[in-house]
Amino acid sequence: MGRIFHVGPLQIPVDPWGRMTINFVGEPGTFPVISYVDVLSGSVHPDTFKDKIVLVGQINLSGGGDLHDVPVSRGKTKMAGVEIQANIIHTILFQNFLVEQQLTSDIIIILLMSLLGGWILLQLRFLWGIPIILLLEGLYLLYAFFIFDSGLLSDIYYHTLSLGFSYIGAIAVDNVALFRNLRQKHKELIETYDNTLEGWAKALELRDQETQGHTLRVTKLTVLLAKEMGIKGDELTHIRRGAILHDIGKIGVPDGILLKPGKLTDDEMSTMRRHPTSGLRMLSKIKFLKPALQIVYFHHEKWDGTGYPQGLRGNKIPFAARIFAVVDVWDALTNDRHYREALPEEKALAMIMKDAGTHFDPNVVAAFSEFISKK
């Protein structure tokens, strides 16, 4: 905050640094100037100085001397010290000090110029936006000179910062828009991936009319059970993809084996049991599917170590594969097959619970039993 000095009835406002704002009457030479030669020679009548404040000093100093740059000269010429003193006295006597523009007005102007500049940068991009903003800053500079001549003081320095605010704001908005666009594209890309995976699974099921719908059912139920057991986020996404692709390796199994209505021979069973390894080989080079391969490769492993292809035991079997194994067998038991009709859910659940600790993880079976009872 500034202060006010009182000199008799006159008030002199000064800024926090004790400086007074001079409101210059005009360009150098505005005040009447009388040569001391004319005064001494009697060419000027004494009444000319009556009731006047007279300052004595040098105006034309060829060697420089007491000359100063002042705002009203615009750099064209300099003003002598005595003329500056005259302007100071005139400012005090007539109480026409420069008025500083209100802080709220400054803030509003800076914000408006920043928003306008940011909008220009976003609309025209940075190559064409910067020259236009510089033009606007130039117009504001002319405005500042205009209001200065009318007695209003505006700090040009702070307003030019609006160019920087415009640039920063535009970059921020542009980055947010870019991020949202990238996120949307990423979402669309993921949806495309997943639709492609579902297409692969459906193509595989077309070979075997009996198992059509199996992939969709086990995928949905596996995801629900995984959620029930506290799995979420990306891990849930990987489980879903693994469930969709769990039998993708059967593409390499000949129709004579895959569609055989009767019991498979040992050699045929050996061929069938290679489908997890085939699925692993097919998908292992696809980076975003690597976490999903836990189900593709290990869903036929058993808790007691008698499964395939690795014969893993207990907790060495990936958790996702242990969840899926229960759901996979459940779906096989509760749907028709050429060698038997679908079992009632109560009987199927009893068979799964009987195999807890041998075929299945007991904890997963317990969670599945509770889940089925609720659903």
C-alpha cells in the first residue's frame, strides 16, 4: 500500500518506495519558456511574472547536462531538469497525479488476454498463433500509452506476461486433449484386440457344434468368480483374455481326433494333450497376451500334480489357471456332450467338491461353491 503526505491542504500520494507519479503536462517545451537575456534586457514586462511560480534553469544544453528521458517524449528528445520540476509542481498544485489502474482491473485484463491468446493458439496452432498474440500485445501497448496520456498508469510488464500464460495454458489444454484422444484410441485399440480374440474363439467353436457357446460361458463365469475372490484391474483383464483363448491350441488338433464321438486312443489323447503347448507357441510372441498365457498353458494342471503339460502341483500352478480349471469342468458337466447329458447343478457341484484337493485348489472350490449358491 502507498502512503499520503500532506503539505498544507495538498496531498501527495507516493508508492511503497516513496516515489510520486508525475503526470506530465505535455512534451518538452510545453511550459512557457522565457530567455534570461530578454529578462535582463527589459524586453519582458515585470507583470509577466506576477502571481506566477518561476523556475530558473537551463533548457537548451548542447553538451547534455541536466537532460533526462521521460515517458511523454517517446524517446524522441529529452526534457531538462527544470521542466521536470515544473511538471512536479504542476502535478501537486492541481492534484492531478497519475492514477494506477486497479489490481482487479489488471487481473481481469491479464486473464482475458491469456484466455484469448490460449484460444488463438489452440485454433491456429502455435506457428500462426504466436504472431497474432504478439500483435494483440502490441495493441495493448498502444492502449497503455493512450491511458497514460489521460492520467491512468498501467504496468505494461505484468500484462506482457499474459503471452506466457497463454502459451502455458494452451500447451496444458492441448496436452489434456491429446491425452484424452490417446486414451480413447487406446480404448478402441483394446476393444479391437478383444473382439479379434473372441473372433478366434468363435472360429474354433465352429469346428465343434457340440461346444458352441462354451467359451463365452466359461469366460463370463471365470471373470465373475475372479472378482468374487478379489481380483481386479489389469489382472482381471488378463484372466478374461486367457479364458477366451484357453483352447486356441486345438486349432492344430485334426478333426478326426477333435470331433471323434467315441473314446480316444492313447496316441490320440497324447495329440489332444498337446493343445496347451500349441496355444503357448501360437501366442507367446504377442506381448500384450503374455499374462493371459497362464490360463492357456496351465488350465489342465491338477492340484495333486497329475495334470499336464508340466505336472505342476499346488500353489505352483498359477492362480488364474486354478480358478479357470474349476469353471471349465463345471461348464463341461452342466452342458450336454455326445457321450452324456448335462448333469443337474447340484450333482455337478458335488463332483467338483469331491475333487477338491486332488484336481482342484480347495480354496477355489470353496469360493466357487459359495458363489454358485448365491448366484
